[in-house]
Amino acid sequence: MACSEQEIMVIEKDTSVLEQPFPTNYPSTNPRPNNQIGVLKKGERHKVIAKKHEKDYLVYTVRLENGKTGYVIHSNDHFKITSQ
């Protein structure tokens, strides 16, 4: 789902960007592989392309500097979301 207003992810702790839109080791009963494709560093700001509420988690879509699209799983202490 695309964001209705532009949201910005402000990184407060280094944050993993994943290849697939689900947490690592998810689901716990039969985990699927999910590789880290990048790291957002403390102090960086990134546009949120989309966000999606899943049953057990919230996932944000971001674009890395190299042009790749990746996924960040919601975390209360790694980043905050603000409106532009």
C-alpha cells in the first residue's frame, strides 16, 4: 500500500534492510530465508515508498542508494517515522 502523504524514516540505530517483506526467521515454525541487502545508518533519512500491515508485523518499503528496493520491519527503537 502506498503512503498517502510522504513519510520519512529517520534512523536512530543502524537498521537492516531485507530482501523480502517479512522478518528474518519468520514464521518461527518453518522459517523462510531472508537476506540482508543493506544497512540504514544512524542519522540517515529515507523516504518510505510504501508500508503494509501484516498479521504479526508492519513492513516499510525503502529504496537504497544503489537503487535496490528493500524492506524494513517496524522497530520502536531503531527509527521513527515523520511526515514531510
